[in-house]
Amino acid sequence: MPLNRVPIPSPNYSSRAGATVTTIVLHTAEGATTYQSLGAFFANPASGVSSHVGIDDTPNTVGEYVQAVPGKAWTAANANPWSVQAELCAFAAWTPDQWNAHPQMLANTAAWIAEEAARFGIPIVALSPADAQNPAVRGVCQHADLGSMGGGHWDCGPGFPMATVLDMATGTAPAPEPPPPALPAWPFMSGAQEDTPMAICTHPSGKRIDLVWVDPNHNVWHAWTDDTGDMRQMKKENLGGTAITASCCWLDANRFQVTVANNNQELFWKTYDGKGTWSAWIQVPGVTLAG
């Protein structure tokens, strides 16, 4: 299905003066996050810049600011005459994961490349910087590949999935799946890190949940729910002592035990009587994690 091209005309363009379009160039907008806001910027004569299209996360849609035939957009300095150019509503500093979190933008970009390649007879291949700076060589590049000829920019950045987008444009790869959403922080584990050692167990009744973890300063913490098991309402306490790892279990309905290992790999345990009282830490004699 052809892209829906929404016209937002920019006055910032000029004639190609007979130059043949040989290069498809991708840029990042570095500010505008929608094709509409980018179009409003290019529509202002005072901005003095433009691009042929703007691409965001709107399905199968791009904003069109300058007609590629016969207009020369103003975005890549001396490479403008032979280039057709798109601004992605993104940032050159994005990581691969950040780019892949915008699968629709990448799909739109691939579809636009395919349409421009068909219109101008340009092969869908990535150009090296040397080839990108040679108007006689046809292909696709990033703004960064144009070097000083294109104004010395670094977009779309090292994280941009150029190979994937070109494979999508040729129909040999599907759109990337976005990464799973980040889990919300648990307020009762403030200060914990991604690799924080943690153990979880349930009361024999099946209604209470207990967590034990070691924070980055090696303090040992315990958190628990009431009998509803609602983890959004957990209470917590510092169990004292320091450790590098911890485990826990309910021995029966009235005895909860926490076992930890310290920096010397020695094991210690303490128990809770189910009525509000903890024992002291007791070393497990003759047993270490070292064997």
C-alpha cells in the first residue's frame, strides 16, 4: 500500500539545476517528535532549512514538505542537488533498543526508501562514505556518510539499524519487535539494583508472600505482604548484618527462616516465629559456600 503523504509545504527549497537524483539520504530531526511539528518548523521561511519528508510513528504516513521533483531541499549542504531526503523524528544519540522501540517509524522509513528507489531507479544498498560523496554512485546513506560535503553531521547515529531498514525496504525482513516495557519500580526495594540478589517464598497458607534481598551496600532486607498477597502494599524491615546473597523459606506455618552467605562465604541463618519475633543470626558450623 502506498504511503499517505500529507502535504505541509515549505518555502525553503530551490531548483536542482538539472542534477540527477542518485542518493537517498536519512537524517534525524533532533527535536521535532512528530511530522506535523517538523513541518511547522520547515514552513517558516526564517528557519532556512527543509527536507523532502518527515517520518514519525504514524502508521503508513509521512509529512511531505518539498516535492522531490523538481525541488531541492535544504538539509545536506553541497549534497542537496542529487539527494532525496527524509528527516526521522528521532535523535542520533538513540541506542539500537531506542530505535527498535519505534517499529512503525522504521517501517515508514523502509516504505519511503522503497518508493523513492522505484521512482528514481536507485538500488536499495547502503553506500560507503566514499560512495555517498560521489554523485555518480546510486544508493542509500545516512547524513553522516556525506562528511563535510553534507555539513559534517553525525546523524542518524551509530545505533541506527540501517541494515534492518534496508532489508525491510527490499521485503526481506519484517519490522523489528519493540522491546518489552520496563517493569515498574517496587517502592519497597528502593536502592536495589538490577542484579540485586533476591529470594521469594510463600506462606503455607498461600496468602502471604515474603521477599529477602541484599542491597548494593550488602544490607539484608525482608519485605512481606499481608494475607491478601497484594505486593503493592508490602512492608519491609532491615534484618541486620551484611551478606552477599540470601535465601528464605517457611519451615511451617509459624517458622520463617532466612539464610545468608557473607563475604567469607560463611553461612548464617535466623528465624521468625510468626508472631513478630526474630532470633539472632546463628552461624552454620563447618559449612561454607567454598565447600
